[in-house]
Amino acid sequence: MKRLRLKELESNLQQVDDFARPKVHLEQYATRPHIAACMLHTIHTRYDDLEGKLVGDLGCGCGVLSIGAAMLGAGLCVGFDVDEEALETCLHNVDEFDVGVVDVVQSDVCALHQPRWRKAFHTVVMNPPFGTKQNKGRFGAGQHGRLLSSQDSYEHIRKKAEEWKVNMEVIAELRYDLPASYKFHKKNSVDIEVDFIRFSFKS
């Protein structure tokens, strides 16, 4: 298993460029380096679901989860995002870190229902929109899916897991240190309690 200490991974991810002009209607909040490192290190060390695996990153934004997965030995990471500017930043970050196993696709993740995408990835990761503005907490899962979710959305996600007939496990409760990103934000930063959730197919 590829070894990279948690603090080392977090330090690397702190260098990933963020959104230059975040779009509020897309709820563009970068996944914080500490959160991303905790997520990926846990997926890697506890479940061995990154090294050599095909990883999908839904709503990849600037690519912090894809780049971190690549650092931990993923075979190939494919990031999906609807926003062209975000994907340009993602590709710039990929070039800066020289991780050649990351590719991107411009697409709304809600449109990825074609049969060719079904079970296309070994592992799917995402930090979905929390539904605090115009969205309603959209999310998805693959062979093994992991996401962050605001704890207020827990019941909705639990019902979705039952509907999809998949196992759902809350791996950790984390604090998402969200800095002021938009004009309507009144505080410099705020901590949001989030759940780190793992989905897996029932055997």
C-alpha cells in the first residue's frame, strides 16, 4: 500500500488552487485540505479503495479530491463538473502537481445515468452541494461511494440509501471550516458539522 502520512497529504493539498470566482448558484465551496486529507487517508488505509483503483470524483471543482487520490496511488481519477472554469483550474492544479492519472469530463453529474456509467468506477468520492441555496442536496454513489453531508440532510440521505438498496455507514463526524466566500456571508468563517458517509453495495 502506498504510504503517505496524513499530515503530509494535508500539507500537499493546501497548495491546491481554489475557485477564483466561485458561483453561488453552483454552491462552489472548496473542500478544505484537512477534510479532504482525512477523507482520502481513511478511504485508503481503512478500506484500501484507492490504490490502483478507478476513482470517480463527482462535482470535482478544483480537483482536491482527485489530486489527493492520485497522490495515494489511484490508477486513474476522472473528475466530473458542470463548470468549465472549475475544470480549467482543476487541470492547472493537476499540471502543477504533475499527477498524470487525473482526467476531467464536463458534465452535470445528474445526467450520468446512462448504462455505460453504471458501476464504471471502483470508488466514487464527492463533496456534494448541501442544498443551502438552490439545490436540494444532490449526490450519487458507485461501487463504493463516499461523501460529505451536512448533518441536517442525514435523514434524507438515509432514505435514499434504503431506496437504492445500499449499505450506508457514517464513518466520522467532522467540522467543515467554511471561510467567507460570497458577499452575503456575514462572518469570516463558520464551522459546519458534517457527516463522512460511505455507501457500499449489499452482498
